[in-house]
Amino acid sequence: MTQFPDLYQRDREWHPPAYAQNYKTSVTRSPRKALLSLETTPSEAAGPTFGHNDIDPLDKDLLRNYAKTGDPIGERIILHGRVLDENTRPVPNTLVEIWQANAGGRYRHKKDTYLAAIDPNFGGCGRTLTDENGCYSFRTVKPGAYPWRNWVNSWRPAHIHVSVFGTSFAQRLITQLYFEGDPLIAKCPIVNTIPDQRAINQLVAALDLNATVPLDSLAYKFDIVLRGYRSTYFENRPEGN
Amino acid sequence: MAQKLDYLKETPSQTSGPYVHIGLAPGDAGFDIYRQELGRDIAGAQAKGDRISVRGKVLDGTGTPVKDVLIEAWQADAAGTYPGCGEVAPDFRGWGRVIPDFETGEWSFDTVKPGPVAGRSGIMMAPHITLWLVARGINVGLTTRLYFADEQATNLNDPVLNLIEQDSRRKTLIAQKNGDSYRFDIHLQGDNETVFFDV
């Protein structure tokens, strides 16, 4: 059987804690007992893989993958970046999935009842595989901010949800990306579940004028970092002991 | 001062929010967009092994079902092999997505029962399925394992179950046989809080 190296321990002080009192839904949904720390076994080291048979090239173009009568309304953007690990190694051929509200801040979901209009030409999801250098790109519209029930007057900053696999199932990650310059970021109780400002900055996609399409689309760059693998320099215990 | 270590930091997690299905299971969000959705079959009809089904609910600290959860299941095939770690049974993917009924919170999935897998240093782990939970209000995806009540002997020697100090907590990882299926309720809080792992 294939041997996988161990993963670097996840830095739980960099991630948000399970219980964050200002994000009210977390109060009853946060485990209160200590997590049980587990050294990597094959169940966590292995992970599902995906190929080009699983998805279609159009899946990553949110301007076109649900269009019925024309393009969706909103600010056209390219979203691109790399998936790397903590050792700065690119993660190739890994599945990246995104979902988002439309330009008015409304989701295409049977449970979303916000009064902003559904866009008939916008589904709001996309997926792609990273290339051999770990690069990915999507084309979409910039999502709108929207109100949500936390405090009476809580607003989510414009954001796109991102899901990434990596090689090991223990690298599995879901996060949200925000947009450079948005004043709602600093006020958001979900953003502020993250204790360290440097970690929050890691979720803010940068305006990238080098990646725009002139006279067509703005661009934002968002790199994603997954857990890295430990190197084994010395074998200090023979197998089975 | 010392040299600077040049490791990157892992991207911090954020909740999947209530509309995770749009991205990962759009059919359940209420629209049809992709040629095929991923994770619909953990084990296809041709995959060898004992066919099983698992049902359950995820419950919050008040005992209320978490109706907007999305669970990913990851398991070895009936011979104990993970995809990517050797030849697996034909038509076996080992990974799937589980979405509850939005009214009741009850979910179920069908698969084949996994075989035992060698853990660290070759010690055998009892058959189990890794589950990863995301939902609104869950800031970092939660990892747990589902073991089977009818694998009593192998469970007793399982190196991961044996890391759990309290007997009463070990039970939270054992799916109970219930007629034709297994029952596995996951408690996010409370006296019966499920054991979650930092893997």
C-alpha cells in the first residue's frame, strides 16, 4: 500500500474557534469537548481524486454555465490564483468548487428568501481542476453584499465560497474569499470569528490589474494554501515497533 | 534574531453557510446545472461487498436537527483499500456527499461495508467510514468516524477507538444496527457529544 507522509498539524489558533459568541449560530453548533488529536492514518492521508471526465470545461465559466437568454447582470470579473501547500508546492489536478450570490446579493437556493431579484442567467456555482502548476481560474460576476439574521442589522461583505480537496482528505477545506477594499469585511461577525488579522488578510482577494481582460473584465487573485507534508529525514523506529 | 522560516500558513476556514448545496449539490438547492453532480455514489451498483445503508441526523446542542448540514463520507472498499492506495473494486469511488431532508434533517446513504485497514505501524483499524461535516454555524469542518456495532471484536482492538479515554464517549462513534440499516446520530454538543478529531 502507498505510504503517505504525515501532515503538518493544523494550527487551531489560526483557524476560527468552533464557538464564537458573536456569530450566533455557532453557539449551539460548536462542539464543547476537546477534539481528539490523531496522528495521520491512511484514512486521513488518502483522499478522493477527480478527473476531467467528472466535470466539463464550461463549469468554470459562471457567466455562461447557466445563461438562458444572455449574460448575467453585474460586474464581470476573473477570479484566479494557485493552490499551494504550506511548503509552497503547487497542488495540481485538485478540485476547486465555488458558489456565490448574484450581483444583487441573492442566492439561487430554495431556502433564500431575500428580496433582491434572482438573475435568470446566473446559477452561482462553478468548479474546475487546478493545472499542473496548481493554477485555477473562474469567470463570474462580483457578488453583492446582503443582510442576514445575526444582529438585527448584520450584512455580509461580498464573498465567494471556496471548497478545495488537496491530496489527503485531512487537507479538505472550505472557506470564503472577500474583495480588497470592502468596508464590510471588518464589520462581519463571520469574518471576525478568525482571531488573527493576518489570517483574515489571507482571505482577501487582491485586485489584479495584470489579469484583467481590458474593456471586458476586472480580475482578483486568490491563492489557497493547504496543509503541508512532513519530510522524513531519519527513520527512528523500524516498522512494526 | 534567527533566520525566517518560509512556510506558508494554511488558508483559514470559514463556515460553509446555509447555501453550501448551491456549490456542492446544486440539485438539492433546487436547480439543474451540471452534466453530473459529484459524490452521488460512494459505491456503484457493481461494487463488490456487503451492501449497507446508514441513516441518521445531526443534532445541535438543543437536540434540534441541523437541516442545512452537508456531510462527506470517505471509506475504503470491502477489501480495506482506499482509492489511490492500490487497486480498488470496480465501480467503487469511496467518497460521496450526503444531504439531509431539509424539513426533517434526516439523511441516509447507501454503500458497501468497508474492510479493515492497516493504520500506523500496520496495526489494523476496525471497519469505519470517515465523515466530514460542514454547515452554517460550523466554523471549521468537523471530522468524525463511524464504526459498526456488529464488529465488536475488531472495534475492541481499534487503535483510534482506544485513544478515547472515556468508555461512554467511545460509544458515540458506533453505528447501531437497526433492521436493514445502521443508525448514526451525530451530536454537536451535550452529554452525548460525538467525538470529533483533530486529524
